[in-house]
Amino acid sequence: MQKRTIQRGRPTGATTYEAEPARAFGQAVRAARHYQGIAQETLAQLANIERSHMGKIERGEHMPTLAIILKISKALKCSAADLMTATEKNLEAQSQISIDPPV
């Protein structure tokens, strides 16, 4: 039996995250931020992360680490669990849109 060689790195075009959960989390953060009337730049400063990174998180272009999620939730004065609940609701809404054809 031949040994398979292990190739290093990701296949071309592969991402390190799943886009749907990243978008759903970004929507949850943006909704909480808007509800509180906080500007994106202000939230980034409160969370001690780069403004451009916050924008990418909100657009679903980056999946934040647990440490970043905790920083964001602290800056928003809510629990990480609240953000995850909102993320799950956003994911459920996205799946309903893709399942139910427009009328």
C-alpha cells in the first residue's frame, strides 16, 4: 500500500472560515451597534481592535477569534452568548430564505 504525501497549505481558493456564519455574526454585531447608536470606529476603539478589521467582521469577510468576540461583546456591553444567539437567528433566517422560494 502506497503512502500518500501530505501537501502543505490550503487548496487554492479555500478559505479559513465558513462565509455564512461569518456574515451572520457580522449582521449581529452591526445590529447591536446600530441599536446602541455607536459608530463603527468607536466600537473598534472600545474593543481595542483595528477599525478596518471591525469593518471586515461586520461584512462577514473575517471570522473573529474567541478573544475578539469577547472584546466586541464587552465593548457592546452584552454577553458573547447574546451575540451568538443573534448569529444563530440570522443563520436560521438565511436558511429560510434559501429554502423558501420568493412568492
